[in-house]
Amino acid sequence: MWILPSQDRFLLAVLNSPLYGWYAQRRFPPALNGSIRPKLEYITALPIATPTTGARAAITALVERCLAAPTPELEAAIAAAVLEAYELSPSERRLLG
């Protein structure tokens, strides 16, 4: 969960996506309890996709629906839409597990 100084629902989707979790586990330093420590210098270097206007609008709509009434299906749809925004190849998607 992130507290954002922004209303950007696309950014919220990215930061709460499994893709971001995968990236963070590999880039951020570990804490003693096994979690990650998202330091500012790592966050500012975070690659954020530039989706098409349609993709951004679709993800924003999904996030709004999920904020109003979260379901596992909506969360899965958001995760899939974020992957599409990053235009990952099939081999890159397989790395995510």
C-alpha cells in the first residue's frame, strides 16, 4: 500500500502490481524481516510505462472500481492491464512467475 502525493490512478496501479513487486524484490535493499526498503534513490529510478491514452483510461477506470469495491477479479484485471502497458514479451512475462 502506498500513500501518493498524487491522484494518478495509473501510478497507483503500477506501484501495487505484481510487476512492481517483482521489480522491487530485485532492486530494493532487503530489511531484516525479509521485506524491502523502498529508498528514494531507487524509487526515482523506477521505470514507469507511458501507456496509450486508452490504456491509461482503462486502468484508471479499473482502479476506481477496485477502490470502490475490491475483488480478486478486479485486482487480476489491473495486474494484467499493467503488464500490457509495459508491453512485455512472452519470455519477459515468464520471468515474473
